[in-house]
Amino acid sequence: MTVRHKQAAEPADLTRLFVEYANEGDAEKIAGLYETDAVLEFPLGKETRGREAIKALYQQALTKISHFEEEKALPTIRVGNLALTSTYSADDKGVRVQVARQQSDGTWLRIIDRPEVPPDAG
């Protein structure tokens, strides 16, 4: 699958691009923010593995949710070519957490995504 769209120059760009693509209703562009073998835990407790499966999940989800808001980001933590990004959820579901990896061209893609971590999970 070759997807032509804006790429994340920094790890935090992934969240902004997700919101942009979700509001366009474009599951293919959303899936393009993930590595081909990425893991998405959504809904909570269920793993979705691989870009194609993530695309299919978002195709369904986007039929139920019509608008996304960019959420307040916590500082990104980076070590080498890995980064941990997170945001406070606007829907009071806790915190959203992602691990991203820098690609050989300098852009960033998600490799692990947990969009719901309940506030009482600790």
C-alpha cells in the first residue's frame, strides 16, 4: 500500500495529523500514520495488529464518530529513534499513549497505540 499524504516530521505531529485525517473521514491516511506491523489496542483490551487491520477498524469507527478535537499533549519523551507521546483525553477516558519510531527518511510512525487508558488504571 502506497499512501501519499503529509508525514509526521516530529512525534507530536502524529496526533495532529490523526485529528486532521479523522475529521476528513480518511481511514487510509490514518492507517498511514502507523508502521505496517503496528499494534493498536482498541477497544481497550483488544489488540488490532497491522496497518490493514487498523485501517479497517478506523473505517468502522469513523462511521460512528464524525468529529475529533486535538487534545492537550503531554511532553514527548524521546530516546534514540523511539518516542513516547501522550495526550489528556477530551472525553474524560484518561490518557492516550503512543510509541512512535523514527523512519529512515526522518519521519515518524506509530508502532504501539493505546488510545484509552482509564484514569483509574493505576
